[in-house]
Amino acid sequence: MSGKRTKRRRATERTAKPAKRPITLHRARNVLPLAIFLVLIVAIATGYLAFFREKPVSRTNQPRPRGYPPLTYVQKVKSLDDLLQMTPEQLADVDIAEMNLLCATGLQGAEKLDVGKALARLNDYADRVRYWTEQSMWDFRQNPGEFKNSEAKFRVLLLISVVRQDFGVHYNDRGERNCDFSDSKNAFLHGMIDDTNGGTCASMPAMYVAIGRRLGYPMKLVLAKTHIFARWDDGHEQFNIEGTGPRFNDYPDSHYRNWPYPISEAELKEGWYLKPLTPAEEMAVFLLNRGCCLMDNERYEEARVAYVRSYQLAPQNPLGLDQIILASGGNAIPAYASPVVSARRPRGLMVDEFGTPMVYSTSFPEAELINAINQAHTERMMSPPQPYRPPVAGPPQPYRPPNPHGPQPGVPQPPSPNGPNNPYGPQQPYQPRRP
């Protein structure tokens, strides 16, 4: 019995957990250096992150640079009707973004447009641009040659970059010639303010100018043929601003003399193209965009009102009268529309990516050629029938066997009877009669 108890006790001792040894002073002295070392490592890392490493800045809540008050531009004009009653002198005191947004009210795609809130958001956009411009100015001072030694171009580059990267403003690449202007978001600013629709050259330059003017930049809108771009002009430095593409470009005026369509000297002297627009002319351009949106939605009477008011503000527009005639059901024919247009209600008209100003058939050689061909076909169909005259048979041509080596370079070849210019179709080679 004593042997069984001994074996049971030994088995219990093997399976039982060993008792914890008490922490003695000797063991504490061995652990203390390690703990002190770990505390020092943590303190050094925390101090480095706090004092030496650049602190990341949240782009959602940024402080403003010192000495710059917050932008607090508010809506001044209550409605589009009030805006239409203003004189050119009064329009000079209205913000370009406010004019643009008021011209979009009542259009398709602008049902939820709140002009006051949209202007407040543009103030936020300008605040963001100002902050990052001041924070990044040392880049220009360190390497001015990388920015063409122009602080103005550096500021414009920051403006376009921040608006695109921070707020998602982008070009609406649905096609340069088939952009749907029935949706006002494609032609006005609200399509880019907290919206994923994007903009076109009808709206993106207006946004850049609106933000730039909030920052005190001397920026203007300028027209090319079927295109809008911006321009910086402070009296000492002048350059064009092309920001609809993937990068900022400063093309000279000679580029827009031939792109997207050539501008003649006579058109240039009319004072509509390649010159900074006045506030009244900017309003005229926005009214032209409004007219294009109304035309695409078959609201012709309202479109005519917009075109008439636009022509009153900018009578130097060479196509202003044609646009009024088109909205009135006249015979003005756009270059990219069907040659046959309804006499009363033109439908399905195709406009340019930027519908202002519209380009008509008298402006392009290819359109004039199409019109001449259609006129010739019409005259031939309307002419009285002529009596039948049988063709006169000429003398038979001698048979010429084909060259087994094919056409020889530099050697004139005889006309082929099976060529595309033979009006009688494929002909069999002449075979002389046997006696």
C-alpha cells in the first residue's frame, strides 16, 4: 500500500503546476535595466515624431495663412430676372461665378441649384488654393527656373492642381463634338461644385477665373472660335491659361488663331475673339450657353430671349443675329447640323462641345462644298426632263494585251476599260472578227 501511495504522490507532483516563485530583490535588479532601456527608446521616438518630422496636414480642415481674412463673398443678385435688367456698368460689380450660376437657374440639371451655397463652396475652394499656395511658395523660391521664372504661372499652376486634386474637378470627356448641352451641368459651374459630372471649356475657365479673382489674381476670360480659355494680365506679365487638358499650358495667341478653327483677320477686327472679355461680354457668353441648353430642350422661345439679350450686351458677336434667327425658326444652318433644317422648329441640332459661339456653314470650306453639292443635286432634280439622245459610238479601239509584268514605274499606262471612271461598267476586251 505504501508503494501505491508513493507512486500516486509522484504522479500528482508531476502534473501539478509549479508554484510561482516570489520576486526577489536579485531578480528585480536584473529586469530594471531592460525596462529603463525600453522607456528611453519610446521617449526618443516620440520626441523625433513631435519635433523633427514634418507634421501631416489634413486637407479637410486646414488653417488659413496668417494675415489673410476668410473669404466671405455672398450672393448680391436675387434672380436671373434682376440680372437681366442690369446695365453693363452694374454688371461690373457682380461676381463672375454669380452671373454664371444665375444663368443656369431653371435649366435641366439645375433643379437643386442653390446659388448662395454654391458661392460659399467656391469661397472654400479659394481658401484651399490660397493655403497650399502659401505653403508651397518656397518651392518656387528654391527653383524658379522650373516654373519659367514666373511667380504668376506658379500660382496658376497651384490653382489648377488644387482644384483638380482636392475637389475632383475634371474634364467631361464625352466627346468634343457631341457633348449633351441639354444638361446644364456640362456648361455651367454647378456641374463641378461637389459634383462628379465635370466640366467643359465652357465652364472650367470660368471656375479658374472665379477662384483667381477671389485671390486677387488679374484673370480674364478670352474667346477662340468654339473655345474659351483664361488669361493672366497684370500690365507687366501676360500669358494664356489652358486648363481643360491634363496639364496647365500657356499657349500663345498664335496657337488659337488656328485652333480649334482658323480665325481670319476680318473676324479678329470685329473685337470678339482673342481679347479679354468685359463683365458685360462675360454675361453675354453665359447667356449664349443658356440659349444652347434651352435649344437642346426644345424651349425655343426662352432660347430666343437669351440670344437677344446676349446680342444686346455683345453686338460685336459675328454670329449673334444668326443665333436669334435659328431660335426664331429661321434658316440659319449650323455647320455640324443636317443641311436640311425645318423652317419652323429645328430639331436635333448638333452643337459644338462649347456651344458659344455656334459655327455656321458660311465659316468652313467643307460646309460650303456640301451646300454646293446639295444645290447642284436640287437643280438637277428640279430641271425639266430632256429628250433621250442615244450615245454616239466611236471607232473601235485596237486590242492591247495586258502587260504580264504589271504596271511599270515611270511608263504611262493605257486607260483600263474596267476602271472606276468608265460610266458603262466593265467592258470585255476587243476581239477582232475572224474571216
